[in-house]
Amino acid sequence: MSEQKSFPAPSLVGVSGSPTRPSRTTALVEEVTETFARSLGGTPTVNRAGASAGPSLGRGRSAATRRDARPPLETVEKPM
């Protein structure tokens, strides 16, 4: 008899790079992320990287050089 493993509910992160608000791209990312998370019984998070970090996201050589670019990236990089 095989033992069935229990996995935690997945955490799904959708990322929108659109710098504008309101944004059709962000609306689409939100809808897809929420629908997919619901279908898996998971938790959706939408990262509005373009609106949060703005132009600074592309200015630095790395995310570490741009303090205001870190929070949106950390949402994606954080361990489960």
C-alpha cells in the first residue's frame, strides 16, 4: 500500500511589468493568476513590478543596486 503525500497549497505569483495604471496587461495578469490559483486550491499574488519599481527597475546593473526595485522582485524570489 502506498502512502499518499500531502503537499501544501501552491502560492502562485503573476507579474505585470506595465508601468501604467490602470493597465489592461495588469488586469489580464490578475485574472489569469487568480483563476489558475483557484483551480489548484492555491493562493494568488499579483506583483505589479512596473508600477511599483517604475523606471528604476531597468536603471541599475542588478536589483541589488536599486533599493526601490527590490520589493517587487522579492515577491517572486521568496522561498515557499
